Amino acid sequence: MRALADFIMRGRLQASLVVVAAAAAPMLFWLSAAAGSLVLLRRGLSDGLGVVAWALLPALAWWFFGDPRPVLVVGGTLILALTLRKQASWRNVLLYSIALGVLYSQVLGAVFGESIAVLAAEVQKLLPEALPGVWDGMSAEQQEHLLSVFIAVMTGLLGALLQTLAVLSLMLGRYWQATLYNPGGFGHEFRELRFSPMLAIALFAIVLMAPNFGPQAAILTPLCSVPLAFACLALVHGLVAQGRLARFWLVGLYVAMLLFLQFIYPLLAVLAVVDSLFDFRGRIPRGKNEGPTDGEG
């Protein structure tokens, strides 16, 4: 990956070749987004605008053929890259990603609304068996409301997947930048990620309570959980870097996420809130050999 990053930064032609080829290839638009974010992070908008524009052309072509995901992820990642370059705050990047997720959900709902409605109809057929006695005891209006909330959450989940992919693409671009110009800098940045108690509790409250305020608000449930999940991953990485957790726990966490994501993911959000209250990394003293890293974490 370092060789690819080095090739991208050799010049505008090389960078343009990578972003265009990756955006044009099926399912590689995330690589185009990462390459474009690397150029923007290192050279700024004035120098990177030409490269970024080339990345959006094949992405727009995909949308013309019915797939809006490439242009959404590439464009969203570039917006987040500009935010990170200007504010140097992963907390703000993750908060802004929620707004991107809302936009993603609206676009995906418009493009794939029929498919989501078909899925909701299939789920409706299963609900009498899944909720025996409860579903039949609901009025027609209550049943319709439940289905509309389900559709909203599913749409929000699709938006959250693209939201996560945009953040991961930016992280890859930032990792490349650190590898080339500031070894270890990205790891230090990421391990410092932590939300304030008020903000973490607010995000968690939205995750829990949003469906109670109707279908439009229910979209926020999966979107607001994404920043909390990344904050928890930063916590685990930080504890491992401090030597207070064995690397086995970090590997085990990612394996568990791959195998049991539906069970592990809610736990990540809870741990992020708990860490915001108690600051486990701040309370744990540094080891004898640890000290200021000056961005070389």
C-alpha cells in the first residue's frame, strides 16, 4: 500500500490515473476516495481540485447506470478530507459524517425505495410468526407505523454503511499521508479520539429514542451509532498501545465484529459512552518508556 501511496504523490498525472481507474472499476470506488483524500490532505484544494474532478467523472457515470454509491462515497470522503485538513479533529469529522449519512439515506431511499418496500412487505409476512399475539393485537394504524419505522431504519442502515465506508476511506488516505510524511502520526491521532460525556450521551440517546419520534427521525438511529463505534475502536487501540491490553484483545475484537457484528456493535456504542464518562486512557498512567510522541505516535 505504501508503494501505491508513493505512486499517487509522484504527480498529478499519476494521481489522476489512480482515482479514475479505481472509480471506474466495479467495487473499487473506496480506493478512489482514499486516493483523492490523500491528495487533498497533502496538497489542499487548490492543487488537488483537478485530481478530485477526475475522480468524480466515472463516479457520476456509475450513477447514470443506476448506482449512486461511487459518487456518494467519493464526494463524501473528499468533503470529510477537507474538514480534517482544516480542523484536524476526528471528532468533528465523525460528527459531520452523520450529516453525510442523512444525505446518503435520502438518495438511497429515492433510488432503491422500491427494493426496500419489497423487503418490508416480506418482513410483514413474517411478523405474525415472529411476534405472536403482539402483531395481531395491534391496530392497522400501529402496524403501518411499525412498518414505516422499519423502512426508515433500513434506509438509514444503508446510509450508515456508506457513511462508514467514507470514514474508512478517509482513514486510509490519512494513513497513507502519515506513512509517507509522518510515520505513526495517524495511529497517534486515532488513539486520541474520544467524545465528551454530553456529546456521547446525546448520540446514544438519539440511537435509542429516535424511532419513537417517527420514521424520519428513525433514520438517525444507525447514523448516530457510527461515531460511537469508531470511538470505541479508538479506545481499544489506545489501551493496547499503552500496554494495558494484550494485542490478542484487539484481534479478537475485529474477529468478533466479522462473525457477530449484530451482537458486538451495540456493545461498542455502550463502551464509547462509558469511556466518555471515565476516560480510561487518561486515567491509566503511561508506562516508563512512554512519553510525548510529537505526532510520531
